[in-house]
Amino acid sequence: MRICLGIEYEGTNYAGFQRQQQLPTIQGELERALSEIADEQIQLQCAGRTDAGVNATGQVVHFDVKKERPDKAWVLGTNTKLPPDIAVSFARHVGDDFHARFSARARRYRYILQNTDYRPGVLSKGVSVYRGQYDVERMHQAAQCLLGEQDFASFRGADDESRTSMRCVHFIEVKRYGDFVVFDLAANAFLTHMVRNIVGSLLLVGAGSREVEWIAEVLEARDRAAAGPTAKPYGLYLVDVTYPQSFGLPHRNFLGPLWLP
């Protein structure tokens, strides 16, 4: 039978989601815990492989298992075996036609930066600090050229293994909430470091060192060297994965830290 899980994690202590030899990962911890509960070796598939230091409130995984257990048991039992910075939020029995990655229609990320001269205490690993003045309206305006299906080679990480850099961005917004600036993006899928590379480039526009039209020029260049630096990993969250309603998965309204609207 196939089980789907919703997963939350704080990624600071892990070398990303994907299982690695000799390094702690989200997948490694989940597979270890689930294998204990299932009393068999479990291998996961996930909606999106997040990088080292990246958080998630809406990650989705699935696995196949022989023994029957109620959904509640998968949640409560697995959570007793996980470290405190990883948690299962829901479990659902699904059909064999469900795949955490290939059935997904969209992924949504939020990048949250704290725009102050001082470093945070409570949110020391939950946001990235950027000092100076940033024009949010300029960044939002510049970002709109990224909408639709386009070649995002200029925002592709050097270690990305995707067959194509074509992606379809559904929406992208930049807003300020007091001392916090939030970049909100959804797409059918994302390349490695794509969100952080977009944010790093938009910050140059917000700081006034690049014109609004520059982002369109970067996109057209299809060259990573044309874009800005990669934004810091802290503050990036995978907040939602969208699936067809026919799978009956719960839709969570919590889209990131700080309970932002």
C-alpha cells in the first residue's frame, strides 16, 4: 500500500533533504524513523529536494509499505522517532497512481528576510538579515517579467541536474511586513537554487544598483554569470505543494513562519 505524509522541518542541522552518505539529511531521518514504525526498510519519494539549511512547512512525501496501520498511527508513531526539528503533519492512504513528485502541479516557496541593522534572536535561523534600504515596489515590478513558461538558465544552480531549465512561474510577489520583506513564488517546479538566485538578483534592483529592466535582461541572457549572487539559505521555506483534488490530500493554510497573510 502507498502512504502520503505531510512533513515540516527546520533545515539548519541538515545537508538538505536528499539522503547522503555520512551526512545528516531530512530523508535519512525520515526513512530511519519510518523503518522502525513499519518494521521494514522504507524508501521515500518527495515533492521537492530542498537544499542545506532550507526549511519546509509543506513538504510532501510518499512510500510503499506492507503492514497496515491507520493514518493517525503513522503521524503519532513516526513523530516519536524523529528529532524535534522534523515532524509529520498528516498521513493519508493513497492509490498507486499517486507520486509525491510527479503528481504535483505546483510548488510554492517563501523567502523571508529581516531588513534591520541588528541580527535576530528568536528567528536567528528562520530568516536572513539584509541591512540597508530596499525598494519593495521596484523588486515586485522587476519580478513580473519572470511569469509564465520561460528558460530560467540564468537562475540555475551549477549542480542542477535537470534535463531542461524551462519552468513555468505561476506568480511572484514581493511585499514588506514591517521589518520583514517576503518573496512569494509558485511554479510548476524549481531548479536548484532557483529561488535564492532570483531573490539575490532582485535585491540588487531593490538596493538601486540595477534597474528594474535588468531582471528581464538577465532572464534573456540564459547565463548564470549574468545574474546576481545567491541569497542566503536561511529564510527559505517550501510552504505548499499542490495536487489534484482527486487525491484527497489536506490543504494547509499555514504558508510559512510568522503567520503572515
